Amino acid sequence: MTNSLQKSIKRLSIAILVIGGLTLAYTYFQMISQFWLKNFINPVVWNPEIRSWQIFIFAGRFVGVTLLYVMCCIFIVRINRGLACGEIFPRSNIALIRWTALVTVLLTFVRSNYQAAVHGESALMVDSNVILIPLIVLLFAGLYKMAYLAAKDSNLAI
């Protein structure tokens, strides 16, 4: 792999991490503003009957978004480290993508119930994205594994 291509991939990786970091910061700012600013667009309405449910939804969003960003960082670092060593598809990313599918289950479930939790409503909603998005991530994990095996096989042939 050429040196200029590796530099381009590193620049793209940095751009992805910066955009992801800005998105993470925006999500944190939005959640903190909803909790403590009473004149925010959608302040949190605490309902004593479902307070633990609301806390679960808010904590799930906070933890899910953070885990997704950390997993993205780990994925990009492993890709860049693998490219420096001449390995296009590091094997360790296969398990990471599968774990990402589990995090997306939590995150999509929380996102579908977030507005109800903000407004203090006790409606539990499970939409098709809770199943569909993790399945798509698992599909990408399978494609990544096939690419890893193809790259490994081509290295053995040479």
C-alpha cells in the first residue's frame, strides 16, 4: 500500500473521529440541557410512577452513545494499525462489530422511547428498527469476516 494512501486513510479517520466527537458532545449537551435548563425546548418532565424507567432510558442513551463512539475509535485505530503492518482487515474487528450490534440494540430501543421518557409518558414502544439495525450491523460483520478470510487466503497464495 502506498504511503500517500495510508496518509489519506489516516486523515479520513481523523475526520470521522472529529465528527463523531462533535456528535457525542452535542448529545451530551442536549441531555444536560434537558435536565437542568427549564427554558429548554423539551425539558424533562419527571413522572414519579415511571421515574426508574426514565432513568434507565436516559442512562441507556448516555452509555449507548458513549460505547458506540468508543467502539468506532477502537475500530479505526485497529484499521490504521493493521494497515501499517500490511494487514487490510484485522481479525479483532470482527468481534468488535458483533459487539457493536448488541450496543445498537440498546441504542435503537432507547431512541424509540426517548421522547416519551422526556415527556414523562409511560408508553413503551418497540419499533422495527430495534431488530433491523442490529441485523444490518451483523450483516456487515459477516461481510467483514468474509473479506478477512479472502485477504488471508490471498496472502497464503502469494
